[in-house]
Amino acid sequence: MRNRKAVLVHQEVLDPSGTRIFNLDFSNPIVALMIGVLGRRYDNSDTNNCLIPRAISKIEVVDGSDVLFSMNMEEALALSLYHSGEMPAEMSCGGSYMDSISQVKIPFGRDDSDNEWMLDPKKFVNPQLKITYAFSEEAAQWKADTQKLTVRAIVCENPISEPSGFLMGKRIYSWNKATSGDETIDMPRDYKYRMMIIRVKDSDTPTWAEITKAKISCDTDRFIPLEEYLEDVAHENLSKYGLRNFQGITHGDGQDTAIRGYHPFAWNWGANVECWNSGDIAVIRRPYSFYSEFARDATPTALQAGQRVIHTHLGWNYYGTEVLRFGNLKDPEEFLDPTPFQSVKAILTQAQTDAAASAIVLQQLRPY
């Protein structure tokens, strides 16, 4: 097989909000889609989270009312990490002089050499990619006319044979979690499960402390294919994927002794801290989920006005997620098949942060 990259759009300047629609009218199967977003902040304020994926509320691949892929960009980034084992390209700058960037790859096969699983536009009537976004262009938010979108497709020009199916990813359920009790979720029973991602957004603690246990029950416990404590799962995933790092820049204002620098980890292991062109020092005051606080010293003394702090965070629970894999991800015979059962339910035990926006993302193998 021979792949090529097709550019659908390159650094198109976005309106403050809207939905960009692209027709996927390729005559050859699509191996993956690559979506890149960049933008600049209005000023150096640390008041609001400056990670650009937060502004992309939905990425969809649809064929009319048939949804083939659907989740927000943060969830798509997490899916990309768990699918490939590599963290997507991403960096944030909390200032108006440098772009924040993020690029996510949406895979339809096991990897770019998979000649069995691909998204074949010929199997559908009118397949389209839809990207929905909203940037607040104002002080402490985003600078006008600096948000740009790039979309590319990896297309297989000479497939060995017709693809037999593709990997379909969807957010299947969302809720505002409680501090205790179980959340019971009716799961789809149409296609095999390859992996399930649990997400808790903007929590106060690691994801495994927010959702302490996950269970899948088929036909009211006649078959229980999964029952795990998420802390154990987190340790297993750390062994498989490794501790991740993320680099960002934040700025002092000469007054605040707890300047925030944002990152995508619910389980924050701290940060390496450097200063840029200031001849001064900075220290991390305290690490939190999704941000840390910085000052000049332990007194604490405020960072100088305009002092640039480069923070390289180490952590896990990327965008507040944890993944549960169903067998060998390359072997569909090991995936969980829900079709023989009358009911499949996920039961999640809740703790910690109240009312945190939570979701389940499912990747399935959909045959043609």
C-alpha cells in the first residue's frame, strides 16, 4: 500500500466561533485525519486556561445522520495517545507573542500501514468532517484573527484489498459526576469494543481518585468482562505509556504571588521551571490538577511584571482521562463483543469532586 497526505486547508483564519465542514470525497480509503489548531492570547493574563483544545467543542465525521466519529478535541487527543502510545504535538503560551499549538490525529486503522481497517468514503453517501469551535476574542482570552485551522488526510492510493471496516470513536455518555455512589450507563450493543476512556474534566484530584472503580456487567452480571479499581489501571497504564510531559509559558505581573501555569494532567507530578530572558528565577509553589502556581521564591515573592516562566509539567491522566483496553489492541478476536447480550452496562463508582463534567468515550471496530 502507498499512502499520501492531502491538504484540505492550511492555516485558515477562523471566525470567533462556528463549524467548519469538509467533504471527504476521496476515491481512495482514508487512513487517518490530522487536525491542527493554533492561536495567540490577547495578553499575558493567567486568569483563564490557555490550552487551545478547550475551544474545540466537537470533532465529527458524519454521513448524514450516521455518526462515524464524535468527541471534543481534548478527548480526541487522549484517544490518540492511548491508540498510538505517543503524546500528540501540543504547547501553550499564555502571551500574545507566540502561538499555542495542538495537533490531533484521528486514526481509522491500527496504524498507517493497516490495509484492513480504513474509512472508505465509497461506502457512504456524503461523508463529512465537521469541526465546531468558539474562541472568546477579548482581554484575558484570545487575540482576534490569530486562530488558524489546518486539516490533512492520509489517503491510501493503492489498497491491497477493500477495507473490511474502520475504527469508530464516539463520546457515548456524559454527566456531571457526584462525590459518591455509582453512575450506571447503558452501553451500545452494536459493534466490538476496542477501548473505553473515562474522563473527568477539571477535577480536583487524579482521575483514578474521582472514579475509583469501573465494572462492565452483561445481562445483569451473567458475564462480567471487566471489574477494575482505577488506581490499579493507572499504574498499569503508566508502565505501558510512561509518564508524560507538557511545556507551557506563563508570565508574572509584579503583584500576584501565585501565577498559574496550565497543563493537561489530572495527576500532576510537578514541573521543571526555567525563566526566559529575565535573568531571574522562578519556583513552583504548588502543583494542582490541570495547573500549578509559580512565584520567584518560597517567601513567596511575586514574579516580575512580564517575567516569562517556562514550565515543563510531568503527569498522567491526560485531559482528565484513564483508558481501559479490551485485550490485544491489534487483534479483534480479543475485543469485547457486546452483540450476544440483551444488556451491557458500565457501572462507575464516584468520589471526590462534585459536579465535574464527565464522559465516556468508546472506540469500536465497525465492519462494512
